[in-house]
Amino acid sequence: MRYVGLFSGINVGSRRIKTADLVGLLGETGVDNPRTFIQSGNVSFSAEPLVSTIEKSEITDRIESAFLERFAFTSSLFLYPLDRFKEIIDLAINISSTRNNALEASQSPYQADQDEEIEISPWPVERDRRETIVFYKGDPPTIVTPITSPKGDLIISRCDPDFALVSWKLLSGKPPSMNFLTNNFQQPFTSRFVHTANKFLDFEQKGSP
């Protein structure tokens, strides 16, 4: 079975890791056909189906421990079956597309088709807005969405058991602080732009063994 893994905090600041080293590490942990996509901690590999939460935690813990031993810093791994990863990406793209179409048609904020339970960002379609997916592996945050940061530069629009959808906006050309997300999620997480995650999915689907 094919799995997608998302490491947090790789190739940020002084935490530089070569792609070949990351692929080598995964191979040493016993998974098959490891691959990487761009240098930001996106990995994939084949393994026996992980039918329980315990099995998933065991392989995740094994890889994280090997990572710490090899590279001397901690990075959380967020692991998803390829099919589940595709479901998340398809949903994020659908919501982003619906949001943009609604705004371009000058619909009111958070207004959508009556048959669809889709929340619309109040921001207009702008170059400085980014749509992201936040991945986590604990209990889903107990927050009511949508929720907006005090500065208005982050909106958590949806929280599911294993991911959240977040829009963020550049203020004066600068990305927002992640403190708002940290305070609300209360657990380790990592994020990817929707378009980057979709490119990773396309890469994996075209080239997976």
C-alpha cells in the first residue's frame, strides 16, 4: 500500500537535509520504494496496510526516531494513505474553487449553494492570499470554525479529524505568524499550500510503483 508522509520543519533555516539522505533514511526503516517531492519534507513509500492506529503510530514513531538519530533534530511525520491524501486534496481544491467562484460572482461572505455545506472566505480574490492545508495527527481542535486571527491575516475555515483548511494573507508583504494556529491546534502540525500538495499528489500518482 502506498503512503504519503509530511515532515515538519525540514530545510527551514539551518535544518538542511539532502534528498538522497532522506530517501536513504526511509529505506533503512524498512519501507519500500521511498521517494521525495521537492525539498520540504514531502515523502512517499510503500508498506504493508496499516489497519490500526497502533500500527500507524509504530511506523511513524520508528521513522521519527531514526530521523532524530540521523539528523540530530526532531521532526514530526504526518502519515496518510495515498487514497486519503487524495481525498483531502480534492476537498481543498473543491472548496477553494467554490470560494473563488462565489467571490467573483460577488456573493456574500460564507454564502454558498444551499445544497452544499461550504464556507466561503470573506477575503476577496487577491494575489496576497494563500490557501493551505494543515495536517495533524491528534484529536481535532475543539474550535468553532470559521475563526479569524486578531490581525485578520489567518482564517481557520474547517477542521476535520486529521486536517484543517486555513487561508492566510500577506500583510505588508509578510506572511502571518503561526502563533494563532499553534494556540488553536494545541498539538504538532505541518502545513502545505494547496497547489503544492496537489502537485505532490500528481507526482506520486504518475510515478508511484
